[in-house]
Amino acid sequence: MDGGRQRPQKDVCPILKDPKALGYTIDLFEEHLKEKFSKIDHIVGLDARGFLFGPLLSQRLGIGFILVRKKGKLPGPTVSCSYALEYGTAEVEMQADAVEPGQKVVIIDDLIATGGTLNAACRLLRQQNAEVLECTVVLELKELNGSENMKPVPVHSLISLN
């Protein structure tokens, strides 16, 4: 509690715990994407919570799902992209044959804070000549300016917290 007021949660676990809330969350993503885009080839999920929302959304849309993981976690030939962290660097990777040039993708994750991982995933997909239509998240922490750091790729969030 903060001065008698409950602080907003910055955690999607309660959504995952409640089947109705999870279904409604996927409904909202599906509705948004169907309204905004006439063609999406793949949903791309970020390690790890993007893997929870992404396959459900992909199934609803009748399209494939692609994983972007921390380096060293995927089998077969991979391509990777490094990005800066506050305390060093990290790398994300995907399988080399996951996306074909010109395919249209939407990246999904649970939240956006500074946008570092989402931005790296966008760069990785563009290196493979995919078109990143949008990044979509459940929760956006506005005070960290992640959406600003993603430009020109738009970010759609279901919930924004200051």
C-alpha cells in the first residue's frame, strides 16, 4: 500500500492464472490486429513470456509462431543480434530459416520497459528482411519511454502505467 492506495501491479501472472482473463487478453490482441492489418505472416514471441501469449494468438489468427530466445537456447543454425544492457550486453537469436524475406510479422511480449529486447528483436527480424508491422504487449511502463525507443516501429499496449 502507498498512502492508503494500492499500487498498480506490473506483473502479468494474475492474467495467466485466470482462464477468463487470459482468453479476454487474447481476444483484445486478436481484435486489434485484425482491425489494423490485412495480412500478418507470423507472430514472433520474445523469451519467455512472449511464448505464453504468442502461440495462443497465432492459433487464433491461423498463422505461424516464431521464437526469439536468449543466445544459445535454440537448436540448428541461428542468427543473432546483440543489444546493450545497463550492466553489459546480451544477445537474442532465432532460427535462421524462421522467416522469409518480405514476410510481415508482429512481435509480442508481456511488457515493454526500456524497449531494449524488443528493439533487438526488431533489428534481428529486419536483418532477415522481414517487415515488422508492430510490437504488441500487455503492459507498458510509460515512465521508461520504451515506446519512444522503438520508433519507427509502433507499439500497441493493452495497459499503460506511468
